[in-house]
Amino acid sequence: MPRKGQSSPLKKGPVGDLTDPLGFAVMKEAYLEWMREKNYSDATVRSRDAYLRYFLQWCDERSLTRPNEITKPILERYQRFLYTYRKEKTGEPLTIRSQHARTVPVRAFFKWLCRRNHLLYNPASELELPRLEKRLPKHILSHREAETILTQPDVTEPFGMRDRAILEVLYSTGLRRMEIAALKLHDLDADRGTLMVRLGKGKKDRMVPIGERAILWVEKYAEAVRPSLVGLIDDGTLFLTHHGEAFTPNRLTQLVRDYVKASEIGKGGACHLFRHTCATLMHENGADIRFIQQLLGHAELTTTQIYTQVAIRKLKEIHTATHPAKLENTTLDELKAELEDDDS
């Protein structure tokens, strides 16, 4: 059993006894199969599986093998364990968001067990989740910075032209990386200036506008570069790797991150950096928050409202016009000169 403050690496392979029909391992597999039957996304099922495996391993190390052995105090001990957990490589604690993410699947699992009559009562029904911080995006690009990144790909080369098209779509539409990777040729309607996002987050379709410049780069890539990347079977995927395959989310992240780093603008990020930037700049230029919600595909308006806090331009204008500590009769250049004289 790991001591307090030490990490407990996740074991590979099955966790628990697969021969016990009432054990955690069998129940977990039944729960995941139920999620698939109810049309949960593959990403959600994989995430639930991974986080439940952490919990099952913790239980296994304490000789807890069946759900009916779990009580609310035991679940609170698990939460305490997550709070004191230290990562194996870095020794850092889990963030509050990570602790929250590992606890939510456990609550959902026990709720399902009760609904399926595998348990008489739900020990997790009153389990309190850690409060999430309301964090703002770490970086937001200015228009100039975004344009600097867009010019990084060498568009005289085939892959540079493809990468420029990807960056243009990210900046113009604010799509998620998984949505970019899943785009098909026929999803672009150049005449209407729209992109169809199929089975986005939450398995929801939506149509989003795309700018004329982005359309031109996508069309140029599709005509001049994509045909040379297509393999024996063409499934219609828009953006292809040098192997003729669709991008994986991680590969797309690395591609964009490399261009952000090469731009030397002093900010980090990847695909989501353009998503934040698209929404923020549109809001600063007068776009209603509800239109931005529809563009980004947020289920809740509260998720989109974060951009009302980072879109600072309007507040800055009001601050400059109304705050008493402002330049009156002295110009900014005169003040700078005066300060330089004082330094000398």
C-alpha cells in the first residue's frame, strides 16, 4: 500500500477479479457496456474507464473487492487520498480539476449500481465534490499575434500549405481539435461560407460560419495538395497526414504547438489557443455572447460567458475615459520624456 503523499502507478491490464460476478471488475465492464448502449461517446467511455480504474486499484490495495463493501466514509478516504496523491515523475499534487475529474465517474458508477438494483443504497449520493476554480484562459492572442502564427508554415511546400489551411480554419471557426480532425471534404460549403461539424462534443451536429480567407486556403490545399496524400481508400477526410490518414488529436496539437513556438510571440498553447482567441476577438468587436455560444457549440451559456471576462477592450476604453488618474494636459510623450529626465 502506498504511503501518504506517494504515487500509486496505475497497473496495466484488468484491475480486480473478473471471475467474481459481484466484483468491481465485472460491474465496471457492465457499466461501460451500458454507456455504449446509451450512445455515450467513445471519448467519454474511455475517460470513465480510466478514472474508474484508479478507484478500483485503490480499493484493491485495501482488499475492497465488491461495491457493497463501500461506504461514504471509504469514499471520503479516497477523496483524501487524491488530495495527498503525488505524481510519480514530478512529485506534484493533482490539481483540483483533476481530483474533481476522478471523483465524478465514481459517483456516476454508484448511481448506476443503485438504479440497476446491484446496491440497496448509494454511498456516493451525498459525496461532496471539490469546488472548481473559475480560471480564465492562460493566453489569448491579439490579432497581430494570430497573424504572425498563421505566416509560420512554408506555403511553398505541400505540407506547409496544408498546415496553413488548418491554422486558418482554427482561427476562423474556433473548432475543437477533434472537430478539425473529423472534417470531411463535403463539410465545407464554400458558396454559403459554412462548415458542418458532425458529431462534435456530446455527439451534436452544428453548422458554423467560416471566413472567406480560410475557405480559399482550404480549397487551395484540397486541390493542390490533398490528392497526393490520399491512399488506396479515400474516406473523404479533409486534412490528411503524410501517411494519408486522419490526424489524431495529439498529432494535431503538436503541429499547432510547434508553429506557436516558432512564432516567438512569448505565448504558449495549441488548438484551444485559437479557440479562445476566436471567441475573445469576436466578442471585443461586438459579437453577442449567444452567437459565440452557438459558434463554439457550448451546451451552457455559462461556459461561454468566460469570454466576457477576457474581452477587456470595452472595459479598458471605459476605464481610460472615466478614471481620474489619467493624463490631463500632459501628453504621453511629454510624460515619458519627463520620466527619462528623472532617471538621468
